[in-house]
Amino acid sequence: MIDNIVSFEDHRLGRLDGTLFSRSDEEVMIASIIASLEARNKERDTVRDYIERMETGEIMLHPDDGSAPSPLPLAQLLDLLSGYDHMLSTEIGRLEVEKESLHGPYQD
């Protein structure tokens, strides 16, 4: 009787040992990379939109005391956003290479 219970439990665990929800680890990894790529691309588009708006003068900093706006804080913010854009572009490139290495040359 105990042998039957143990073998049933082994059989049940053997079924669970396979892929999760009929997905292989590689499929899960590719889906994760694609989701990360989409998120990074959207974030980079937003950052580039802010950079463009700052460069065209749509975004301006006005001091509370009524004095003339100083271009220095805006330049620092623009520099920060440009650095973030570069970092996102590098991360997107890394994710694309990782996705291609998982997909292989034979898949689209």
C-alpha cells in the first residue's frame, strides 16, 4: 500500500518536473526579453520626447522669485536625460543581441 502511494507521488511530481504551463525555459526567457525590449523602447521614446521639447524651448524653468530663468539647471537636466537615453540605447542593444542568440539564425 505504501509503495503505491510513493509511486503515485513520484508520478505526480514527474509531471510537474516538465515545463511550466507547457512553456520551455527558452520560451519564457524570450518572452521576458521581448517584454523588456518593449518597455525600454517606450521609455527611450519618452526620454527622447522630453529632450526634444527641452531643446525646442517647450519646457522652461521659471524661478519662484520672478527673476530671469537660468539656463544652467535646464542644461544639467538635458545632459542627464541625454545620458539616460544613451544608457537605454545600450541596454536595448544588449537585449536585442541576447534575443537573437536565443532565437538563432533560423527563426524570425
